[in-house]
Amino acid sequence: MSVAIDRRALEPWQDPSAVPFVRIERVTKQFGDIYAVDDVSLSIFQGEFFSLLGSSGCGKSTLLRLLAGLDYPSSGRIFIDGADVTDIPPYQRPVNMMFQSYALFPHMTVEQNVEFGLEQERMPRRERAERVGEMLDLLKIGELRKRKPDQLSGGQRQRAALARSLAKHPKLLLLDEPLGALDKRLRENTQFELVNLQERIGTTFVTVTHDQEEAMTMSSRIAVMEAGRILQIDTPTGIYEFPSNRFVAEFIGSVNLFEGRVMQRDGDLVTVETRLGRPIQMRCPLPLALGKPVTIAIRPEKIRLSAAYRDDAVNQIRGTVEDIAYLGDVSIYHVRISPDQVTRMTLANIQPQTEQELTWGQEVAMEWSPTSGVVLTD
Amino acid sequence: MPPTARPRQPGRRLSRLVNIGIPYLWLGIFFLLPFVIVLQISLAEPRLAQPPYTALAEWLGDGVLSIRLDLQNYLLVLSDDIYLAAFMNSLKVAFFCTLLCLLIGYPMAYAIATAPSRWRIPLLMLIILPFWTSFLIRVYAWIGILQTSGFLNNFLLWLGLIDEPLAILYTQTAIYIGIVYSYLPFMILPLYANLTRLDRTLLEAAADLGCRPFRAFVRVTLPLSRAGIIAGCMLVFIPVVGEFVIPDLLGGPDTLMVGRMLWTEFFSNVDWPLASALAILLLGLLVIPFVLMQRWQLAAEDPDR
Ligand SMILES: Nc1ncnc2c1ncn2[C@@H]1O[C@H](COP(=O)(O)OP(=O)(O)O)[C@@H](O)[C@H]1O
Ligand SMILES: [Mg+2]
């Protein structure tokens, strides 16, 4: 029982009585005849690290700008902390944004940049100086306070921009590709720092990213977007293990897809008939009609690949190893399972490469359990 | 860079020499040489001959080269109040015209720079279009507009705003109108060039941080367009100080401006040395603020220095 309560505190979206901090209700944003954001509804809870994930041009930035008030929705309403802010201009919203390009004021020092927002709310000078010092310390850029933005490295600029957007203690911080301009190594370190920072200050974060790994690492929940619509909102685990449709399954990580039709239902176990040999059994909580075309999605690491196969395995597809890519820790096997389908499989290299049992051209079988994947209907 | 970074390449050096040399050659021929000639005339004495000034250096024979530098012209200019008054009036007119051009030109440049992109080129064309007509003709046209029975007075009479025609032509006001009209494009173009480069997300960032649009303009747009403001002001101020045509055509006969003074000394009084001394002093008057402004700008850009 106590476990369930803890879970609710950590995952307020599981709790039907929890009041969302940000509520987006059927929001649409049109630019001419482009639907940049198309009928999006979404709730974000206090203290969340929420990510909008999608490929370039899918409307992530536009959605963020609608929250900041830099664009206004064509229809729909936006609520932040209980108040309808749909028609409130950006300078009156309790929200701050870290811009993708950082948008630091080039004629001001780091210190002046951080102070800028505090000046606007007419905070007394002493208090202002204190807050600026606090922010510079928080982001460890105290010694850069007198520098102008063009005298900073990319990483330092990112910190200055973050300090500026946090200085007013916003209720909601919006981050547009906060790590996009950093190089790979710096990005990985900064991901953890950003999460730690967010946990420490407790501000609700909404970030935009096109990098699925980044979203998986940092977020409490992820909304996967495509062409202005939200396809799925879930925790990183949920998105990865239980994608709700084919696009999400393919967008996050790699996946093997097998198409077929529902042949039989037995409780939450469905049997799917494919063109690849024996029928496949999967767990599926959805009530599926018999004969319905479905796609079975299975992550490569959930599949056992072996040459020593048995005939009584539950799910088995046979094929031939066509290609092996050795990546050090893992190898990727390309297995041809029918004249027009090749699947990819990842196996950890437990044995040294020279002692691997699988080689090119070998007859192999892929096996997995009914709980190792999902059945998708689109 | 370490001094031994790379071997010298004669071809590259030559091309650098040409690259740097050509502008210097240009300046030498078209700026320095005329300057030296004018400077030399300003130190000579007038005479009734061809050319109408004495030579500075005279070969007297027996190895004696006599050089006479006559500072009379400078002393005269500096001691006679009328020249001082002309200088002051020119500076005053230039200052207020520059200010007016800035006040009118900034909003125009801003409006063009923020207009939808398909409107920008046509709007810029409207600014540049007057250049396709001769400057002189455009100033003459103002005579037609401003004179007692001119377009402006008739229009105001017709509106019933005035009962009798205003005397605008041949006054200081006419000079201001003519100069502001003529020099406005020189203010707008550099400002426009500067303002189109302004990153609009900076204004969004300001709004996001709680800044209302007008304050964002004061705190962000205005300081970031300083280079454009300075360029525009220079382009207006410097030529207006020496402006001759507009005061001559639109101003009254008693208008005291350096440009007119120069013209009178050169052509009416045929006192080339005095006119040259005036020109040199005018140049000094313009170069000094220019240098100061540049140093100030450098200092502002790099406060550590
Ligand atoms: N100001 C605008 N005017 C016209 N179209 C826009 C504007 N802003 C965004 N769009 C369009 O809306 C779509 C979504 O853009 P955006 O939200 O920036 O995508 P993302 O951030 O996901 O890459 C794109 O097709 C883009 O071209
Ligand atoms: Mg974007």
C-alpha cells in the first residue's frame, strides 16, 4: 500500500485526482496552411522534467513558444498554475525560456544578462545582486561575470543562458534544445547536470529535443511528436517498452516489426498469423478483433538468436545470418527471414569475437517470449 | 602566432601588397595630394595673377632656398568674428539637421527593417528613388513649394490654417527643410542595414524576461543599433557642415555658413589662400570629432582596454 502511495507522489500522472500544473487544451497553431501544432492536448505536473521529442519541423519549438507566449494559438486554451494564460503576453507570464540560440544580449556582460529579468520586475538593487550571485554560483560561472557573450565558449554560453532563464525563479522553465549546440561529450555530461539542477531547484522543466537518447536520459515523461500531433505521452520506459504505434516504435531505438493478422484470442494472449512460419503469441491487453491486421514490435535485445534451436519454442522465426557488424561491446546481426525481410538483432559479445558460434550464412532461429514486445494496430 | 609559423611566400606577399596598396594609393592621389595642395595655398599670399597666390618656395640662387609660410590667413580667420559666427552657425545647423534626420529616419528605417520581406525592397526603392533626379533640381523644386505663392502656402491657405502666406523661403527654416529632406536617405540607409541584422530572438528574450516592447526597444534595439546611428549621423553631419548649395538657394542672403563663405572667398573675392585656410580649418573641425567618436566607440566596445 505504501508503495502505491509513493508511486503516486513520484508519478502524479498516474493519479486521477492530481491537478496538472500546465494544461494545454486542444491547441492548434497554423502558419498559413501549415498546421505547426495540430489539436494538441497535454498535462504537465509540478516538478516534472517533461520532454517534447520529435524530428525537425514537427512543431516542438512552436508548442514551446505557445507556452512562453511568443506565439498565440489559433485555437485552444493554455492554463499554467490554474490560470488561463492563453491571451497573456510573454512579459506577464510566470514562465521563462532558454532559447535554442541562447539569445544572450551581446552588448551586456554575463552578469547584466542574468540581472536583466530582475530589473524588469523592479527588484531592489541589493536583492538583485544577491540573486545574480546565487545564479552564477549555481551554474559555476562566477568568474565569467564580466565577460560579454562573444568572449564565452559554447558551453559557457549555455550556462549563462540557463542562469538568465532561472534568475527570476520561474514557475515553469522552457528549454528549446538546451544541449543542441554543444559537442557530444559536453552534451552527455551536461544532461546529468541539468537533471541534477532540476531536482535541486524543483522547477518544472519542459524541454524540446530531437535526440531520443537525451530525452530518455533526462525526462520524467516524453511526448513524441510528429507533424504537429502528439503520438504518445509516457515515461521513457513506457515509450521504449510499450510504444503505442509504429511510428513511435521505429523512432525510439531500433525495433523489429513483423506484420500479420489476429488469429485467436485467449484472455490477454493473442495469436498472430504471419507469413514467416509458425504463428506468434503475444501478450496484448487491447481487445483485438479476429482477422485484424497488426504489427508485432520487438526490440532487438529482447530476441534470443541461436543456431541450436528447439522445435517446441513458443515464438520462433528461422532465417540465415547475412551480415555481422562488430561494435566491440555488442555485435549487430542481420538475419534474412524471408526473401523481402531482413531483421537486425543485437547480441552482447560475451565471448571473444573469434569464439562466436554464429557466422555468416548460418541457419539460425530467433526466439522471444510473449511478454517481450507489443502488438500495434497502426 | 609564432614568428616562424610558415615560410614566406613571395606570391602571397605581392598580393597582400597589392591589396593593401591600392586603397592607400587611392587615398594618396584623391585625398592626400589635394589636401597638400590646399594646405600649401593656405600658407601663401594672394596676388593678382595666374595662379592667384604666391609660391611657398623660391629659389634665390647662390644655394639659398627661401620658404615663406604666411600664417596671416589663419590669423585672420581666427580673429574675425564673422568667420567664427559662420563656423558656429554651420555646426549648429548641422547638429540640428542631424538630430532631425535621426528622429525622422530611425522610425522609417525601423519600419522598413521590420516590414514583411516582400515590402522591404519596394520601400527601400522609395527612399533611393529621389537620387535618380538631380540634386540641384530637387532643391529648386523646394523653392516652388516654399515660396510665398508656392504650393505649401496655397495649401495652408486653402485649409484655412493661415490667413496670409508664411515667409518660409529664404529663412533658416527653409535651410533646415532642404537639408533634412536631402540628407534623410543617408541616415536611413545605414540604420536600415544595421536594423535588418538585428536578431529578432533577442527581443523575444527580452519579452520573455518581463520587458514590455518599448523598454525592450530602449534596452536592446537602441544600444545594438549604435553603430548604425553613428554611421548615419556622420554621413549627415559631415557634409552638412560644409553644405553650400542648399543655404545658397533656400537661405536668405545674410545666411552665414562656412560653405557659402568659402565660395565667396574663392569666386567673388578671388582670395584663394584665405579660402584654403578656411577649408583646412573646416577639415580640422570635422576630423577631430570623428577621431574622438571612433576612440569612444572602441572604448565602449572593449571596456577592459
Ligand atoms: N513563424 C513561422 N512562420 C511560418 N511557418 C512556421 C513558423 N514557425 C514555424 N513554422 C513551421 O511550423 C513547423 C514547425 O516548426 P517548429 O516548431 O520550429 O519545428 P521543430 O522545432 O520541431 O523543428 C515547420 O514546418 C515550420 O516551417
Ligand atoms: Mg526547433
